[in-house]
Amino acid sequence: MIWDPKKALLLQPDLTYMRTELPPGEKGRYFPAFHTIVVDSGLNQAGRRCALTHELIHAEARDDCIPSSWLTDKYEHDVDKQAATRLITLEALISALLWTHNPDELAEELHVDADTVHVRLAHLSRAERGAIAARLNEAFSRLP
């Protein structure tokens, strides 16, 4: 099943979604006190999908204040991994890898941003790596 952050948003009627200009480098933010997600209005469609998914994960956990910057960085990294896994299924990744190995082209094919592709590729499990290798070897062994 393909993850659709807009459908996930609709399943949470108490959650407010807004698009507005955010400070440079900030793609989205979840405000737990208002149960509101704000996504930067300057993002393209793929960027909005990624930012919304990331912030939905925060909203699902009802994240509030994390007491240290180290924990915040670690937690943000974990949320990035969860978002990348939701947005890029193994089957979709394999299909895209059969077409290209270029990260920007993969991102376009998968309807995500390049950062999300990098996170997904960097955190593949051993089983996922094996599945990718097997499918690519099978496909490329059939080439003349």
C-alpha cells in the first residue's frame, strides 16, 4: 500500500494543517499545544509530502518538548527514518532502482525529495539490501 500523507491527515480531524512561509531550512513543524502542523509554502509537491509525513509522525506521538539537543537530534533522525520508510516502500524503491541509480532521478520517480531518498538508502536493513541485490541481479542478468 502506498503511503498518502493527505489521507493520513484526513483521518485525524482534530489535527490542523497549514502552509505558510517558514524560516530558511525549516520544512515543517508540529505545534503540540495547538495540535497543528505547519509546512513551508515554498516547498514543491514532493517536499510537502515529505515534510507532512515527518510532522504527522510527530503528531501521532503527540511530541512535546525534548529536554536536550542530543536527544532532539537523535529523535529527529529516527523520525526521518520512519518517514522515509513510509514514503518509499521496498517495492517502489526496487522499481525505481531498475530505472536509475541517480539520487535526484530516484527522488523524482518516487515523488519524494532527495534527502528522503538518502535517508531511506542509508538505513536499509540487511534483508532489504539482499532483496534489492537479488532483484537487480535478476533483472540485469537478462540483459543481452
